[in-house]
Amino acid sequence: MDPRSIDIYLFLIFSVTVLNVRVNTFSLQTIVTVTREVIMKYDSACVYLLHSQRDEESLYLAQVQKALSNFGAFITTKRFKAVQNKPYWTQHRPLFVAFMRGDETKYELEMLSKANSLVTGRWLLFVDVVMSTQLVFHDVHVPFNSEFMVVRQSAGEDEVSLTEVFRVSPMAPLQEQSAANWSVTRGMRWNLASLHERRNLQGMTLRCVFIPEPPYIAVEKYDGGTPTILFGYTFELIKVLKQRLNFRTKYYIPDPAQYGTRLENGSWNGMVGEVLRQDADIGLNLFMVTNKRFSVIDYFPPIFNTRMIVHIKKPDVESSDYKHVVSEFTVDLWIASLVTFLIYMLLLSFTHYIERCISNEQKLTGYGLNDVWFCTMGIICQKPHHETPKTWPCRIVFITGYLTALVLFIAYAAIFISFLAVRRLNLPFTDFEGFLQDGSYALGVIKNSEREAIFKKADEGLFKEIYVKLIEPYSQKPPKKDKDGLERVCTEENYGYLCTQITLRGLAKTLPCVITEVPEAYFSTTVSMIMQKCSPYKRLLSYHLQEMKRTGILNRIELKIWPKEYKDSSEIIPNPTVSFDTVSIIFAVLFTGVVVSIFIMFAEIVMNKFQRIT
């Protein structure tokens, strides 16, 4: 046996002797093997071997540290007190390994529990068989979102069990769930279910605050002022979560019934204030995700990515005017066409003059400079002519003119027909800047909401000016809910309302008029429900909500609450039947032409009589 092997052999003998004295029934091999399996399971980059103040404890921990040092993880020893209030919550959470040594270790765990330090990493506690788990954690609150495993020998020295312990709430009984089993022969066998799948809330009651806001949540029945029967999108969502996670709910409406904004004294009102003060666990309405709210509460994963957009009453369909007659071509194209046909008239008159000279024909055929413009108009309108030119230069001019006019005629007709077929809304403005410049509309927002705060607390600029001119002067009677605001759009003249696209989608069929969006007057936002800051249930609730989204459950709820087929009125193609208003400009041109022709006719009669007299 080489000297190195002898050193390792003596080291193991000494280590086992020390550990048998300090950790009772656990051998060095068992401790090292189980710890290594846990490190591999969770890909732990840092391992802390914890001990109390007694210096002799560091001796056996040094042996464990040396045995684990070749495994690739950072391993060191630490006192229990050094762990308190340390922000170890990172992507690779550390693993804390401790050994139960009676009341002293129990006291250290109680201190860590009071400092809320048991959630900063994963825990592995080796406990002697003779000690009851309930006794060890009698006054220790192991939070629901912690990962704390107790290692016990189950059948002799060759088999141990890893049990996960936690409390749903500080006053709830300790929960124990099997996490894994290890034996010398079979190795480590982990529970197949993931952490989020094997835990539930054990029937506890979560307090849910909300304000009635269709289509998200509304009350169908009250019992002594307490809402008992609810319906809506988020209610259906929370119903599914209740079935998956085994918890009950208690619903109530805050006073005042507001979403919540930060007041000048730094406090928060509305539902955000209720959650911040821990009077409620969950806010059921869909809240805009903002940095200010993020500092005091937490959000569920995003439920909708949508637009907060201005809505107005659907205006009349755009009617025809002179612009639709000339706007088919640009100014440059109109000028180019005019110049082209002026040149064409000169060429037509010149070639026809050459034709008469060659054929010695003295008969006038109406292609002089005074008459050729009428022939050119006929060519532009694709009108045939009764006389065919006899010379090829004149024929080529005719053919070129017809082809040029044909292309321009087709292009003009295509654009004009598209105007008749695709009818547009005559919106008074299309964006926030136009909304402000128009100045005749009021903009409605819910009082003390984040929507109002975006305009009210904006720096000098467009949003601030909109608040001063279009929101604040009309804030004496603000809408209390989205439905009230959208109904006011229908009943009041020149009233715009700011809400999300999904809100209008859910309420469109209940409104007394058709409402449309102002296409560029919006800002993008994300909405979701809220919960307490650093809630112990955040990871579990977030995981299951994401699973519901991934598996299509949220889509099913959406189809149940919102209409199956819905389009914004600005996207709906109206009935393509052409009305008189649409082509009124054409009749106006015809009538003008008739009047002008009659006037010219009378002018010619007068001139002819005058010439006869003279």
C-alpha cells in the first residue's frame, strides 16, 4: 500500500471515530454521500457547513469539508449567526448543512426563523433518530417557500430518509413530505414530483381584495354586504388555482374602492394599500405593471400584454369631397400628365398638318390647335374616333397617346374604386398630439389610478399638457369603473376614455353605441394580479399560473368570458354598398359642368347676336 493510500485510510478511520462521537448514528460516509447527492440534485455551487459557538464542533466539520472538497463546489464552515439576514437568494442558491445537537441547535434555528433566514438557501439537517421532528421544529417557523430537508436513519446505518418540512403559515402545523430515500445498495431515489407539484396550501384561506370591474370580476349576489357569488375572468382564474393548490378564499371590497396610487405622504390607498398593509393576500383585478408598484408589492406572471388606448364614439364613415377626386395622383404626377398631354396635342396637330400637306388635302378635320384639345380628352377617356389617320407618323402619335392614357386611366380608376369599396372612418384625430391640438374632447380616466398618475405626474411634455387641458378640468365627476367611462363615451358629446383593448373587447356588446380606438393614441402595458411583497406563496402561485398559460387553460377562460369573434370597429369593413354621400362629389362635378355649359351657351348666343348687329 502506497503512503498516500495509508494517509487516506487513517484519515477515514479518524473521521468516522470523531463523527460517531459528535453526530451519533451518522457515519462520515453517509454524511458525505447524502450531501453529495443533494449537491448534484440542485447543482449547488456553494455549501456552508454550519456550527454553533463551541470550537470543538469545527473539528468534525473540517473532516466533512475535506471529504467534500474534491467535488467541485465551494465548501466552507460558518457559524449559524453569520447566516442571519444574508441575501443568498440567487440563481444558484447555497446549500446549508447542519447537525442537530440538542437545544443549542434548536435555539439557533429559532433565531434564523425569526430573522426570516431559512428562505435564503436550501437546508439539510441531520437529526438523530431519537429526536422527534415535531419537537425539533416546535417553535421554529419553516416558511412555505423554504426548502428544508431533514435527514434521518430509517432502517439501520445503511438507509436514510430525506423528509421535506414546512409550514403553510406561522401558526399552521408542521407539514412533512418525503423527498428522497438513500441506501448503500440502491443509492439515492428522489421523489418524482417537483417541488411545486407536491406542495399545496393545505386548505388555508387567502384573503382576496377586489373592486367590481366587469369583465374581469363582478358580483352577482351579496350577503349582508359581503360578496358571495362572483363571476368574471380573474374569478374563473382564481377558481382553477383553488382546485390545483387546495386553498379557500375570502373576498371583500376595499374602502375606498380604488386600484391604488401612492399619496403625497408616501402611503398607498386602494387595493395596493390593502395588500401592502397585509390586510389582503391577493388583489384580484388586473393591475398595470409599474416600477412604483413593484417597490411595494409583487405581481403574478403577466396575464395580458395589451395597449392602454383612447376610445371615442365611432364617427361617420368618410364621405367624398374634392380631395378624393384629385388625391389619387400626387402633385408631381398630375403636373407630369398635364405637360405630357400638352406636348401630345402639339404633336397631334403638327403630324396631322404634315399629313394634309403630303396628301394635298385641304379639308379641315378638326385637328387644329383650337380643336385638338377635345380630341385629346377623348383619347384620355378612351373614346374612339370616327376618322383614322392615313400617315404612319400620325398613327404612331395616336397609338402612343392611347397607350399612355390607358395606363393612367387604369391607375386612377383602381385607386378611386378602392376608395369606394374600402370605406374609412372620419376620425377627428389619430394620436395624442392630434387629440391635444383638437382640444374639443375631454379625456376620461379613473380617479387615483395608475393611468391618471402617468399623465398627472409626467414631466413637462405632451402627457402633462393633456392632463392640464383635457383631464383635470373634467375631473369633478370621474368614471368609477371602465364600464362607466365607456358608457359616457356613448352618451356625452366629444368624450374620450382611456382603457385597455381587452376591456373594450369584453364590454363591447353591453354598450349602447359602437366605440372605436384612436389608432396611435396609446401606450403599451402589461397587466396582472398582485400579491404581498416577498409572499411565501409567490413561487407556487406563479408556477401554476404559468402552467395554466402553457397548457391553454387561460385561453379557455378567455373564450368563456370574451366574445369568440370580436374585431375593433375600425378594423371592420363596412357594407361596401355605395351611398350618395360617397359619390356626391361626382354629381357635383356633373352639375357644375352642366351649369357652366349652359352659361357658355347663353354667352355664345349673346355674342352671335352682337356680331350680327355689328
